[in-house]
Amino acid sequence: MGGLSCSNCSIFNPPDPACNPNIFVCDGNPENPLGKGQSSIGGGLALIDTLALPTTTNNGSILGPLIPITNFTFSCTSYSPQLFKDLPKHITGLASFARSKLSLQTQFSTALSTPNIVSLCFPSSPKLDGPGLAFFGSNGPYYALSSSSSSSKIDLSKFLTYTPLIVNPVALGDTEINYRVGTPSSHHFIGLTSIQINGKPFPINSTLLTIDPESGFGGTQISTATPYTRLESSIFKAFTELFVKEAASSPFNLKVTAPVKPFNVCYHAPDLTITTIGPSVPTVDLVLHAKDVVWRIVGANSMVRVKNKNGVNLWCLGFVDGGVKNNLVNGKDNQKTPIVIGGKQLEDNLIQFHIESDRFGFTSSLLSRSLSCNNLALLKK
């Protein structure tokens, strides 16, 4: 949201007849996080309305009645092709899960006096798995139906592993418009200590993994708005070199081919063996605050299928080069966060942002348990 202004006097031409310069209302400045520059920002009003949400009954396993959320704050803007650039087709709005007063989970928590928690499950294929699910205000249970039995329920909250959520004290650079200086970031950070491929670590400059309290540079962010995990250039180089080496060894015996943008490492699709957890490739382990707290990324989350009418038929490593520190764009650091874990790596994982307890929960791939987000979506029927 933007600053205070008499919007009903300033944004309409002619002005609203009810304009009173002594009454100030809030502007809203919706921003597309996938866009770049001022073209990714829209102008409009901050609005308040009532939103209805479905509840769950029977200990979280059955959809219950709708519950109204009054005084729900949101913003609308006139359509702009640039504002919607790079968003999926038919998407007409964005929802925030950030650490902010106007994020969905914070507004719901305040309105319903429930814990400030949101749990998310993004499907790998919306056409097959449905739209995915979000749970607000509940630490569980989150029931899924077993693939082998339509009557067997599994509580996925029991599979959650937790690591601390870290607050970045510097918000500068989070958005195109910087409203206040000296406020903490609304983004979610976790404490990554190392990355292993096939159980083998590679060297990472330790200063990249910790957040500098003065500049806010460093650390590892979770971002549902970033399509593929982004790694600072030195990390990306070491990461891809080790991945290629391990993929070339037994039992994979994979040989790289010409890549396609935005990826740097690709393989001919017929060369890969497909399993229940995706292509058979080296595992990627994100080692967090302790050696035994590991987020495992299997082939379904590390590899992206690239296929088109021109005969391209590849599997590509779904991690991208995020650039180097001090790569200044429009006078500011375009690489504030060296590691940003993106949407591809979140697919078919149950993740939980427990804001009140400052902890992040994850299951690693549900496919490893012969489950998916589709098993959660079945509860809606």
C-alpha cells in the first residue's frame, strides 16, 4: 500500500463530487513481483469488503460452512498489460503470504482470533491435481487420502520438519517502491548452512548464507513468486558443476546437451529414467540449521520438462543463475538475496509458515510417500 493522499480528489478526472481535501484515504499500489521496474506497479485505491472462507469440520477432514471475514482490505487497479506481464494466463490477481499486516494469514488471524499460520500445498500439475490448498489458522491436522485406499486418512502435519524463520532487518529492495526506511523485510528467510548433491557438499562463501544487519544482503528466502530456485553466480557455478559430475556417474550415466533458456544444464529426455518421484537424477539436499534437518529435493522438483513443436525434448535442471552481488539495476542491488527457493521446488510439498512461533515447516516431496497435493484436494469432494 502507498502513502496517504486524498485519492477521491486526485485520481479521478473530474474529481469525485464528494471530494473533501480534509479527509485522507489510502492509495493502493499493487505490484507484480515477477515484473521489473515501474511498469510492474499499478495505481488504485485501498478497498474494504467482506470475504467468505470455507471452514473444516470433523477434526479438519471435511469442508464446513462459510465464515465471513469483515473489513478485509485489498486493492484494485485498472488493467495494464505490463502489470500482468509474466503472470500465468487467466490470472487476474495476487495474494500475499508475507510477514505483513495485510497478508491473507495476518488478516484472517486478526479477524478470527486464530494463530497466525498458513500451510500451503502447490500441485505439480493444476490440470491433474486441482488448484492446490491453503490452510489458515491451524497447526493441523491436514488430512490426505491414501492413494491405495479411499477411506484411509493420513495426517500430513506429522511429516513436517521445522527450521527457524529468520527476520531480515532491512526491507530496502523488497519492492519497487520503498515506503519506509528502517523497517524489517516482509519476506520469509531460513538458515541454510550447506547444499549437498548425492550426499556430497560443495564450498559456499559463508558470508552469502548470513544476513548482513546493515545492508540486509545475504541469506536464503522462500518465494512462491519465484518460478525456479535462484542461486548467486558463484554458488550456481559450483552447484551445476557438481550436479553434472554426479549425473554423469553411475547409475545415472547422463550426458549434457545444449541447454535452453533460462536453464544452463539440460539432458535429452529419452536418456532419463522416470520414477514415481520424477526423473532419476542426483538428489539435492538443503541442510538447514542442524545437520539432521534436511530438505530433500528429488527429480520431480529439481528437473523441468521442456518440450515444443520444434523437436526439443529435454529435462533441464530447474535452478537458475541469480547474478552476482552488487549487480546494480536502477541504482540498487538486484541480487539482495543469494539463494531464493522458488515455486518449482515447492511443488507437491506441504509447507507451513508459522509466523507466531517464527518457524517454517516442510515435508520434502510428498511423492516420496506415494502422495501428492491431489490427495489433499480429494478432501474437498
